[in-house]
Amino acid sequence: FYLGTLLPEFRRAARWRARGHSILVEELERHVLADGVYFERASYYHRYTTDFYTHFLILSERNGDGAREQLVPEKLQGLLDHLMYITRPDGTTPLIGDDDGGLLALLDERATDDFRATLATGAALFHRADYKFVAGEEAAATLWLLGRAGLRDFSQLASQPPSEVSRAFPEGGYYVMRDGWTKESNYLLLDCGAHGVFNCGHAHADALAFELAGRGRTLLVDPGTYTYTGSLDLRDLFRSSAAHNTLTLDGESSSATAGPFSWKQSAHGNALAWKSANRFDYFAGAHDGYLRLEHAPAMHTRSVLFLKHDYWIVRDAVLTEGEHRYDLHFHFAAGAHPQLEKEAGAQSFAAEPGGVAPGLDLCSFGASGEWRLEEGWVSSCYGERRR
């Protein structure tokens, strides 16, 4: 579509343009689910898809190609809505599933996990005050894509928080809990849906995992991807359930890998309850990934109660007829420096000490077991990792 539109002097330009238009429109229904989530359930590739259709719509409108009359604006705003709601209070976006560190076009110098330039362009394109609020400020990418008129549209647009605070995306399997849209708000994003699509090449074994920001500070994170083919061991490590904020049984992942971009067995998540009110959010869901365990198949159910402005309670239950080893994993962001604390007669605590922003206390109410403090890795950009 790019070539056929911008190089009309080529003999086959009209054919390229028509073919590109046809593919982009025909694939919308498959790639973008009813709730706006990209079908591979990978947030970085969701951003790619959003940028693809943003460029397509802009080029189409400026060259009389008619995309505005088709599903493109509706589906594109669905993609943008999802990006808006999963944006953390600090402006970054969780890297759920794979990321490769690239961009459709390198039009600014933002961090890899900062998707707000895409929202800024969306705000100017659709005159959306909520996109502008979450984007925060104008973006160089908007100037490149929409010119000075686009920046003017953005600056003249009102800025208003999104209409909802928490949001469920049941088709994609994502549930966002938050208690406000300020930089000091609390935020949790939980994953409970399909493992991916087709061979699930960009999926991770993250069933029922969550990310968390406390009082605006990103604290519990998905460690990202780091590498595709540099090391199979590291590829599998970053995709494993143990590398996510979820429960593992017998050291196994909820889904079993078959190669760098394929899986032998995939877990499927199923939401059981979702309730969002002014004072609280409640979620319950289950996944079937551990039914494959031969000696004692098991079903994992997780429920989360968020008492807004106060705390979360996460309850994990396993239905099984055999014995298992259970591990609950919590991955702190790089630089968080969690510490173990124990008080006489009380359960163990893992706490992130104060500093500039208040920290997060993790309290376990299990009948047995103990906290372990281990060193791991976090990758916020492909090819880079931090302890």
C-alpha cells in the first residue's frame, strides 16, 4: 500500500495499492478481536498493529482511498483503547508476550516500552480527549505523520481522563484494575485468556499472571523477552511461568514449549467472574495448563480482590487429587531492591522499602512455606537485560 500510493509512476503501482488495501481490510476482523485486543495477545505486536492501521488510515484519507468508510476507524480505535487502558501510571506499557524492540517507523526516540506517541497521534486523528490525557504531551511521531496541522489539532484538543477507571477485555483475556488516572494511582493488569493464536509463536506461559504498580510506581513486572534465537535456554527462561507473577506446580510451566516460536501444549484461561465498582474490583479465573500433569492433573484458579486505594488480596486454589510442590513467583522491577522481613509470631513478609515513593508489602497467608529472595532478570527492551 505504501509503494502503490507514494510511487504512482511505477507501472504496477495501482495493483500494489489495491492489493495492500485489500489485505489490510480483510485481515482486520481476524487480527483485531471484538474488544480491540490484537489476536496474538502480545502487547508489543499490538502496538505494531496499531501503527500499521494508523499509517494506513492517514495515507488512505490523504489519497482518496476510502478506508474511512470501512471498518478501519472502528477497529483502530479499539486497538488504541486497549493501549490506553493498559498504560501504567508512569506512562510505560507492560511487555506481555514477545517483543522484538523494533518499530514500524522510527519517528521518535522514546523508550521501547513507552507507547504514548501512538496514543498522541490517535488523539489528533480521532479528536479523542482521553487519548490525549494518557499520552500526556505531543509526540514527534505525530508531526511526521500528520504535519503541523496534526500538532495543532493535538494542542487544541481538550484533555480528559478515560470514562472508565478499570476495564475488562474478555475476548483478549485482560483485566485492568486501577483506582484513578493520576501518576500516583494503583494499577494491576491480569492475564486470563487464550495462550495465543495458531502456533502461539509470540506467547509466553503467563496464564493468570499479573503486573502491579503501587502508588504510581511500577513494582511487579513481566520480565519481557530478551532474546528470540541467541540462546534457547534464555528464550525458554523468559517465556516460562516461573518468570511471571503466577503460581507454578512441580517447577512446570502452564504451557510447554516445543521450539523458539512454538508450543507442545498450551494453557487456556477462562474468566469466571469480573465485577468493577467504585470501591472495589473483583476478578476470578482458571486455566487448564496443569491438567497435563500425569501423576496428578490439577486445575489452578486465581481470584483477585482490589480494595481501591488500600490493598489487593490474591487467592490461589488448586483442585487436584495428588501432592504437588507449589511456588508463587513475584518479580520486582529492576532497581526495586526487595527485602525479606520476619516478625515474631507472624507470617513472612517481602517488602520494597520506602525511598521516594512508598513501597509494597507482600504478605503470605499460606499454612506452610517460606519466602525466598532470588536474583533474576528483567528485559524492558529486546537484547537488553537488567538484574
